[in-house]
Amino acid sequence: MSEFKMAPKTENKAFPVAEKFNLIEKVSYAEVSIVSKIIIRNDKGNVTLFAFDKGEFLSEHTAPFDAIVQVLDGKGEAIIDGKVIELNVGESIIMPANVRHAVVAVEKFKMLLTMIK
């Protein structure tokens, strides 16, 4: 019988490897702020968790890669190329590469942002 060896455990205490966790519980709201936590970042892309207080926003910008927003809590808006799109819990939207976009918290709002290079 062959011996099974576990891979070394990562020191990232916020996001354990090979253990389940709840995304919504991993980031807390902060008054008049946006809180972000990087879950994964490498040369292929990144996955970041955000919590926005009501009225907070990521200002309009472009990115060189497509990104998907997944709404975990609350209500927000994506503004893509001037078009406002309401975002509710359970909904997602792809923000296309090289197109101006922004995100606004209509109410307290948590999202997962995944960008793949």
C-alpha cells in the first residue's frame, strides 16, 4: 500500500487551502470604506473579495483583462461603458477588457471579483 503525503499547508490564515470557508464571513464592512482581501494572486490572475459601505465605489477605470463580479451580499451597480446595471445577491456580470467600468454600492455590498489574464 502506498503512503499518502499531504502537501505543505499554506500560511495564509485568512483563506485556508484544502479547507472550506464562507466568503461572506471572510470580509467585514467598515464605515465609509471599502475593504478588500486577496484570496488568490498569481501570474494567471487574481480573485479578490470586497465589502463596500453604502455609497462607496470603485471609480471608473479600464483593465487589460475580462473580470467577473459575483454579488454575495447587498445591492450594487456596475457601470460599463456608461450603462448602469443593477446587481443583486446571486447575480454576476462580466466587465469586458479595455472598456471603462465602475462599481457602486447602492447599499452595503459584498462581491467577489475574479480576473483571469
